[in-house]
Amino acid sequence: MVMDMGREAVRETVELTYRHEVRDFASAVRARRKVSRSAGLMTGAMGLGFVAFALISAAGLAAGRVDAFALILMCYFGVGLPLIPQLQARSLARMADLIGPCRATVTDAGVTIRAEHTTVLHGWGARPVYRETPEVFALFSGDRNARCLTLLPKSGLADPADADRLRAILDRHLTRV
């Protein structure tokens, strides 16, 4: 039994109104690399691939021959590594654009996101970890690969002070990573 002792519980609410943008998703995808085991492994494998084929190409050039296959793969890994978050973000933004403008309400009960034809309510257990970037608050599922994502863009806040209030609510209920 919980006794109130005459004090009212703090009922903070932060509202966001936004339309999904590629830069918000790009920021969230980069944040996911820090949270997700599989995204970290993929980034590491791409980096190792670039280094390996760069060394093979350098050794071939030092020996006076050009290994075209190694050069092509070095370029593939070198260009692909920084482009992957942007390409994933464009794909996610195209899908999210189908639902149109969103209005999110964050309370001590969870996150409610409303669009024209859908309403989604996430209790805090659905997205137990979050990461803040300069553009967004990205809420992730608790599995080791962070498969599910809820995006709360800072551009959707009516007042810059709302970011502090939102951060306080998230810190009370979620683990910052």
C-alpha cells in the first residue's frame, strides 16, 4: 500500500510535434552502433576489411603490380563504411514518411505517438534503454541487437527547455547508454 501523505505525484508531460527526417534517422542509426552488438560487429568487420585490402593493395603496389580486385574492395569498404548509416536512414525515413506528421506525448506512463491513422503506446519496458544525440533521443529495445527503435527528434520540441524535461523523464525510467 502506498501512502501519499498529502503530496501530489509529479506528473510531467513533454509533447513533440514532428515529421520524420533523414538526418534524425541517420543520427539514430549512428547511435545504434554504440548500443547494438551486431551493428558494432558489422562496423568492425567493414573497418577490418578496408584495412586488409588497403594493406594488400599497398603490398602489391610496392612489388610493382596492381591488384585491381583488392583496390576495388578497398574502395567498397572505405566508401561503404561511412555511407551505411545514411543509406539505412534514407530507407527508414521513406517508410516513416508514409505515416505522415507525428505528435508524441512522453509521460511517466510511457511514450504515445499519434499520426493520422495510427496510435502507438510504448510502456517503459518496451524500450528500456536510450541514447541522446545532438538531433534526437533514440529509444531502443532491450535485446542485445537493439532491433526496435523509437525516435524522438529534438526539432519537435516546442521549447529548448523541454529537452531537459524530456531527459529527466527518460532518466527516471530508462537506462542511458
